[in-house]
Amino acid sequence: MEILRRTPALCVLISLIAGLALYDRAGVWASLIVPLIFSGAAFLTYEREIKFQWKIFFTGLVISILCSARIFFALSAPNIPQESFTNETGLVTLVRTWGRTYAAVIDTEEHGRLVGRFHFSEVLEGMKIQFDGTIKNFKTAKKRGDFDEKNFWKARGADSWTTVRNVREIPAGFSLPAIRNKISRNLTIHARELTANYLKAAWLGQHDENLTKQHRKWGTSHLLAVSGFHVGIAVLCAGIIFGKNFLVLSIFMWLYVLLTGAAASAMRAALMIQIAIIAPLFGRKTNGVNAVSAAGVILLFYQPFLFWDIGWRLSMISALTLTMLNWNKFTFLYAGAAVNMAIFPQVITTFKIMPFVGFVLNLFAPLYFAFAFIIASVFEFLDLINFPIIHKFMFAIEGIFILWEKIADFFKFLITWDMQYNFLTLILWTAALIFFVCRYFEFTRRRTVLIIFAVSLAAYFLFS
């Protein structure tokens, strides 16, 4: 049980992912095989006697059983009865485009978290409203692979749609959504266009549609989604300012995650970093892969529907890849490309296309944007509080992002090839990634071949 010796949480995570992946085929009953998959993964990687291995195995088995029960009850929960209501009060916590309309997440007092649809941007984040409406259930995908409205919104904690009628704004007190809206509005008014859009993404998790399309064309969309990259930068800067005060760093990190909207990728990164911060206090060493896996298990236990969130998946794959690399002074040169290769199966399955230029740009894009986000954040913060002279230098900050566009467009002009969806390519790519994982655990050749065959076969049946 080599996997239990080094990364026991990874074994639990694998079983949860497999159980949830089977949901489309077997329904909620697929969750009941999670403990079996955990046991199979543990014994499939068995190579030698390990001290306390059976204690670790049975602990993991109990955790997988608890997770199985949590998934079963979460996925089998009945829909909220459709009903009409009047004078419901709620706080608008999120507003985003939804096709040609707008969708607003409303935390209500009596009916949970509802999603209302508006033809225009009639409400703002942080606004407290009173309204009449009718609860409607989310739509589910008609066939595998189609967009599933229910999974999308459930991953964000929403319970159902609601029609929205007779909206009245009422006085609202202090709230985090109101702060987010105020910061967004100030950036729109005071910052230059590109600087504002990039900082909205980094500070608030708000994505400009045109900017997102540009980065998708370059294969660098992950730089806009708040993830371990951004959380790590925030914690690093906090460490420089406040020193190694674990409590202050933790508070600062979670405030930042909440400010950005607590996306799944940001939550995963924060949990992983929190584990790394706490571990030394108990005299424990931190294993990166185990910390990432533990964070993933916690999030899936809290909200099983996160499995269908593309941000959660890409974040987990990226973090596991980075923690499995053999880090030295040259690793940063190819870490970005390694992540791009690891997320390829998920990206190509979701978007059906992946620009090859992304493999090249990601060799230096993370370092470029780490510098750009830090410099832009410092200067823009000083500008927003009217620090003398700073405003005269903001054109140079805008120039950093304009320069990136020129560089990215130049490489896109040189490298026009896009990788298209092909199922056989996905299976071969998956086999290569499993080989990489087996090398990390230093399995024997025979065991490596067995694991590659078993996982590739399972991937074929689960995702074909």
C-alpha cells in the first residue's frame, strides 16, 4: 500500500472522484462503491510491508464510508417544492451574465439560496431586496456531455431558480458583497481598462468576457481564475509585510478568498496552504500531494456537486501536478508547460479545442503575471487612496498588460495550430499521465504497467 504510506488522502480522493464519475451511469447508488474503490486503489499499489499500514488503511476506509454517505444523501436530496411566495427578503451575493440575460444569486431568509434571472442588470452585489417569485427547479442535462444547469448552480450552493417580480430595494447593512461591488465600481471608474479588468479578476474573481476570450485563444485562461497562483501571491506578500505570524497569515488568506467570491479553486488553494501552515505547529512535515488531496476531499465532502465544476477540476489537476514535480532551481522553467500538459484531457473534453501556443506561453506567463499582479495591485491600491503622484505612473502599469497582449498575439501568429478533441488521443495522454504518477511513487515496472492498464480502462468506461 505504497500510496497509503506517502499520500493516504490521495487514495480517498481517487475513490470519491470515481464514485462521482459513475453517477451519470448508476445514479446515487454509485456513491456506495466508494469504499470498494478505496480498497482497490490501496491494494493495487501494495508493494511492501509498511509500518502502521493497516491502521492507515482502516482510517481511510472509515473516511471513505463517511464520504460515501455524504455523497449519497447530497445527490439524492429531493428538489425544493415549486411554490409561489411574496415579500421574500434576500441579499444579492453574486451577479453574472447568463446568455443574453443576467443571473443573480440571492441568499433569502426563508427559501435558501435562489437564482433569479433578470433581462437587465437591475440589481447589484450587496443590494438587499424584497421581492415576489415562484420557485422552479434547475434543468438537468438530457444526455451525457451536455451542459447540466443543476450541477453548475448546485456547485455554487444554489438551491433552485426563482422568478423575480416586484423588486424593492431595502436598506442593507455591512456585507462582503457590498464591499466587492464598491471595489469593482472604483476600479471601473479610476483604473485604466486593462488594469481594471485584470485586477477585478485577481481581487474579486470577476471576469471580463472579452478578456476571457483573449486568454482562451492564447491558452492561458487559468491566469484569470483565482486559484493557488493568486492565493500563493497574496500569502507571499502578506508574509513579507507581517512576517511568519501564522494566525495573521491565515486570517489575511481567508479574507482574500472570501473577497474573491470563494471559488472552488481558491478554496482548494487556501485549504492546502492552511494545512501547510498548521502542520509545523504539530511537528509534522507537509507532503504537497497529500495536502492537495486532503483539501480536495474536504471540499467534496462539503459540496459533492463541486466535482462537476470545471474550475475545481482544473485546480486539482494543476496543484497535484505541481506538487509531484521534482523541484530544483530549474523546475520553474517547465512547471507551467507541465501543468498545461496535465490539464489537457480536461480542457479538450470541455472546450473541444486547445491552442498549442499555450504550451509555449505558459513557460513564462506565470512569472510575468506574478510580477504584473503584484506591481499593479500595489500601485492601484495607492492610487485608490489618492497617494500623491502615483496616478501619473498608472499608464506604465497599463503598459505591462498591453505588452503581454502584444507578446501573446505574436506567439499566436507564429503558432496557429490548435489541438482538436480525439478520444484515442485522450486515452493515450491519460496513460502517459498515469505513468508520470507511477514514477512519483517509484512503483516497479510490472506494477506500473498494471496500474496504467487498469486506470486507462476505467477512464475509457467512465468518460467515453
